[in-house]
Amino acid sequence: MISNTTTSLYLHNAGCKFRTATLGFCLASMFALPVNGETLDSRVGTLSFEAGYPTEATIDSLYDELDFQRAVQAYLWALPMASYGAMADAHKKLGADTHTVIVADKLAEPRQLILTANQDTVYMSGVLDLRDGPMVMELPAGLLGTMNNIWQQPLVDLGGPFSPEQNRGGKFLILPPGYEGPLPATHYHIARADSNIVVFYLRAVPKTKEDIPKLVELIHTYRQYRLEEAADPPETRFVSMAGKDADFLTNEGFAYFESLARYINENPPREQDMAMLGMLETLGIVHGQPFEPDERMKKILTQGATVGRAMAKTLAYAPRVSKDIVYAYPGKRKWKKIFFSDPTFHEPEYMAIDLRSKYAFEAIGTAKSMVVSVPGHGSQYIGAYQDSDGKWLTGDNTYRIRLPKDVPANMFWSLTVYDNETRSMIQNEQGRPLVGSVHGALANEDGSFDVTFGPELPAGVPEQNWVQTTTGKGWFVYLRLYGPEQPYFDQSWIPGDAEKIK
């Protein structure tokens, strides 16, 4: 204890004398930072301050780092919009518009780069620009799909047992953001969009290849048009994808942010996005304003896109999630779930931001039906990225996956291989990226299926049960079950891991 007495107590600090009465000031002076300068060693280098104020060099360094960090986080956060924006751009380039859709009437092809598409179903897809006003869609019964806003969140399931029309067909009325105009007296299933650009896709699901021609005919009965044209709708046009090259993938590098700025301008700001839109503002991306970055910002955004993509890839292939959540069969197999969140990625307490980025990097499109598990209906997906020993799957090795007999799918099953860079169907000399029931997979005597993956067809393996991979390239595989049955859900049926056999 220090008492207040008349005895003079001299404390020497930097050559100054202080009496007891000024002890508090003296102690503060002893522990204060030097007035002539301060340096901090940090992960971004040495930072210098003078009298507590940053030097010019430190200001430049920290703003460069701040903008870079925000660019990386903006890349990760905006992936759903960037991916669907690229989808919309590719559709328009192919001719899709208010009255035109595209259709894979010869099934999707590896030359068409699109995230985790399949070659089992007949795809039809389109993009609606609701700045043209409300749109009408007339769906025939028997299709299965979804409609998403530009943020890749579901607006309405289209077709299938989880759609409002419950697979019976019907009319959908798609309303623009904030629409307050008149509504028709005719009954419609109404979807209110919160973005001007919406993307949709529909599948016609075969059991065998012989079903495909009649499913293509079914898809061609689909109609779309403006609500104001409902009294006399114009013809809907269908653009065939057969034999065409196409790139539906997200732009990379600086182009990522160039296109993102355009998508932000094309769609109204939403309250749920305000914090991240504030970050984009500091990078020069603002709704209603031109994007005109200087050379410094272009360099930072390019670097941010490079690191952001690397982080997104890591989130996709090595998610930092509990094994009990990410693995379909924890402790038993290497198969991982593709999707394990609410389709909006909004948990009760937060947005699942890493899972959102993970999914948007690897796959595309969400639907409310993705979180509904009803035996015999819909579809289920799981993916394998590693072999039974936990090593990444590559084209340098040959692997076998065994599916036990009685594969639990009342429509079809398939194993489709994807290039891990493009996340699109693998391109090979064989010309086929999958093995499955639609494509004539051959069963073993006991009813099980052995599917082989490797650069060359091993002796004794049926060609129908082999997918050719490429030496030096990584890949992953999706198991699709359409019409999944109870043994899948209760796990009395479990697929084998990828076993390295060569």
C-alpha cells in the first residue's frame, strides 16, 4: 500500500522527477507507448505508427490487405450468385429467352461444362428475366425440377411429388420482386421472386434408354410466356444441345468480379445481404453504380479470386464438418453427403456460410425436396472422393466399386465420374462418363454390380461397367438413386468404397 505523505517520493522515468501526488500519471507514463514511434510485427509484415497514428506505408499496406481479405470473402459468399449468373449468361448465349428454353434431347454431353450434370435424364432448362413482367409456366405431368432465385435459393419445386401440383402438371405464375399489379382470376401456383433473374431446370426421368424418345416428346409440351400474353400465348421454342459445346461454369480471376458487378446491378438488394453488399461497396461494386476499378483494385480482386477459388475447392473436397454430419455412413465407408443443410443455408442461428460455398463450388441448384426423404420418391445423392484407404481418387490408379444386389432405386441408379477441376462430367476417349441401369450395366451372378474406374479397361471387365479416367487428373464420383427405396434410408443396403485394384 502506498500512503499519501508529505515525504517526497521521486520516481525516475526518462529523466523526470514526480512527487507522490503525481504517482498515477507517472505509472501511466511508464507503461505508455513511446511517443516517438511504435512498430508491430504481424502476419502482414511490420506495421509502423507515429504517436499512435499509422504511417503512410502502413496505411497503404493495411488497405491493400483489407481489400484483399474482403475480396476473398466476397468471392466465397457470392459463389451461388456467380454460378447461377454464369448459367443465365450461357443460356442466353445459346438462345434462351422469354419464349425459348434449351433441351438436352440427346442427353447431356461431357463437352458441355456444367456442374455435376448427369447423362441419365433428359434435361430442359431456362432463364427468366422478370424485368419483362410476370411469367407463366405450363408444366406437363411427369417432370421433376426446381426454380431458384439468382442466389440459388429455391422459389418453388417444379414437378415431382413435392411440387405444389404434386406431379399432376399445372400452371405456375412467377411474380417479379415487389410485384403489386393485378393477378388473374385463373388458378395458378404462385411463386414470388426476390431477384429479377431466375433460373430453372426440369428433368424427364427414364428407366431405360428406350424411354428417352417419348420423354423428349413430353418435354416439348412445356410452355412459357408473359402473363400479358396469356390470352394468346406465342409458341415456346426449344434449342437442342445435341453436339454443341457449352460452358456454364463460373467466371474466374478478375472476370469473376466483373460479372458479379453486373449481377448485383441486375437484381435488387435484399435485406439479408446488406452486410456483404457493404463489403462489396468498399471494392467498388454497388447496385445502381458502374464498376470502374483502378489498376490497384483490379490486381487485388484478381488475387482475391485466385485464393477464394482455392479456398472454395478446399471447402468442397475437405469440408471442416463433423464426420457424423458429412459422411453418409460414419465409421463404415468413405461416401460423403453432397448436401447437408437447409436449401437456403439459413440455420436458426446463422447462415451456414462454409456449406453454402462448398455446395456452390461443386454442384448447382437447390430444391425444398433435397431435404425431404420419402422412400420411393425423389432422388438421393452421395459422393466418393477418396478410396478405401483415404487417398484421393486419381486417374493414375484403377479402382472398383461394388454395389450390393437389389440396388434400392425404383427408377434408375448410376455412378457418374466428374473431373475435380471443372466439376463436370469427365471427358475421355470412351465417350461415356458413367455406368448405370439406364446404360446397360451388367450384374454379377449374385445380382451385385462391380463398376471399374481406370485409364485402361482391365482384362475380364465388361466395357459397360467401366469408366475411363485420365492419368494425372483427379476425379470424384456420384451415386444417384432415383426413386430411392427404404433399404437406402435404413442403411440395410450400403455401397462399397472405391477399392484400388491396380
